[in-house]
Amino acid sequence: MVSNQMIKDTLFRIREISGSEFNVYTMDGVLISPGGIRKNDDVKNVLKFLSDKEVQEFDGKYYLRVNDGNRLEYILSCASGKENMVLGQMAVMQLEALIAAHQERFDKDNFIKNLLLDNLLPVDIYNRAKKLHIDTRSRRVAFLIETRKKDDTNALETVRLMFSESDNDFITPIDESNIILVKELKGSETEENLFEIAQEMADHLNTEAMSQIRIAFGNVADEIRKVSNSYKEAKLALSVGKIFTPEQNVISYASLGIGRLIYQLPLPMCRMFIEEIFHGDSPENYDEETLATINQFFDNNLNVSETSRQLYIHRNTLVYRLDKLQKMTGLDLRVFDDAITFKIALMVVKYMHYMETQE
């Protein structure tokens, strides 16, 4: 249903152009016009408006039907007179066009929601898409935008404004904390291009809508039926990103790497694996110097010389620390297989800690 504010804004613009005063009422006699004064006589006349006539006149005023399809939705009133009648009919046409456009968007939003949530049979997907004039063969990708506060209307309107020029992009809240953007792609956009779109959204939302958000996106779907897969991938990317890359506000499904696998491991198996690697001594208990050494060593792709340079320590000091760590865990980070095992173990610890705090 069209919001009262949208009707008020439309009538305000019509009034500014025409110089005539219009009032709009619901069928309950509630006035929703900008700056209008509610009069008892108006309300009584509105409630009398139950016939099939397009226009009725009471007490020097015209009352015109505003329909939603064949259903009477609102009543518009204006002063009597031929000129006012013409202006009133034009105002009715504008309001009915607004209602129709909103209804079409509402229908498309519902279609996209049901598509993403797998509430449609394959045959229904293509039949409904055809009725709504949605191209089923276009390439699309799902962006999932998570807002920090619930029902963030500023964020929703900002995203809609950013992509208002395209009639083929779908933007709708999927729940109270998440907005979905299903974007149609024109050419052969790469992962880098999609990341730039997401980063631009994040920067714009953080600045304009004052919303602290995170954005994830899935793989490109080459037909309408596969858009739900892109949404599921974006949803998974959002969850996995919170654990392994919490400092990033944009993450893609394709960049998850091994974190995607770890996220699906049962906690008992994770605990058993960590016990075998660290023998009850969790990396969380390591001193800051050891943790800094490990992280820097991995960041530099196991390069001893570069790591020692960036840590401002002698090469032999770094070797000593790595030898000490090897004695503690039995893993030599200078050996690729051991380094992989240790890296996975650190990620598993992160995953366990996150999941335990959620319980």
C-alpha cells in the first residue's frame, strides 16, 4: 500500500503547480493531505461516497474516486467549478498511477523475496517472471546489506536512490536487519567490479545514511532461477566474514577460501582437532610477541628475511622464536605443510570462539 507520506508529497507538488487545494481521505474518513484541516462535514461526505459514481458533489465540493484497480481506495475532494473538476481529475490520474506503480513494485518485491527464500516452484518462477516482465536470462548477482540497527529505513531509501535509474534492479528488505539488492549486470563484470560496487555502497551508506553496515555478495547467476543460490552465498559470506575478517565491511563468497569449510565443521570435531595440535594450550594464551611473530610471518608468505625486517628484529631472533614455537607445538612454520596445519588451527580457534560466544 502507498504510504501516507508519498500521497502527501504528490499532492503538495500538484498544489504547487496548480495553485488549487486538494484533500485526500481514506474510506474511514481519515485526512492524509498536506496541511489540510479536518472538517466534520468533509468526513460525513466522504462516508456517503459509497456509490459507483466517479464524481459526487456535496456542499460546494467535488468528491472523486481514487481507485486501486477496480477497488475504491481513497477519495479526493476539491472546490466546485469546471476548472477545479479538470484539475481534480488530473490529480486522481496521478494518484492512481502512483498506486499502480507502487503495486507493481510491491508485486516484484514479493516475487524476489519468495524466489530468494525458495518458496516458488520452478514453473512458477518463470510464469510469474513473465507476468511481471522480468527477463529470466539476464545475469544477476545478490548483494546482502546488513544494518546495525533494525528497520533502518534511511539505509533502505539510500540504496534505492543509488540504483533508482535502473528498473531491472530489485531492492527490498529481506528481514528487519537485512536489505537485499538483486542487481542486473550488463556486461562481463569481474569480481573486482562487483567489489567496487559493494564498496561504493558501503561508503555511501556510512556517510549519507549514517549506517554502520556490512555487505556481502555471491556469485553471478546466469538465469533467474539461480539468483537464490547467489543470495545463499552472500548470506554465508556475511556469516563467515564476521568470524575471519571482522575488520572488512565488504566480503565476497568467492574470497572466503578455507573459512567456508571451517564454518561447516561441528564444534566437537574442532575441539578434538585443537587438542591434538596444541595439547590444551590454546593460541589465545600466547604472549603478544609470539602472536605478532606468527601473524607477520604468515602475512609475508613464510619469508624469514622480510618478516624479521618488518618486525625490526635480527633474523636469528626470528629463527629462535620459530624454534621455540616448534618445541611448543611440534610444528615448524618454515615447513609448508606444518604452516598450513597451524594456519588452519588458528582459524578453527577463531571459529570456536565466535560460535561459543553466540550460544
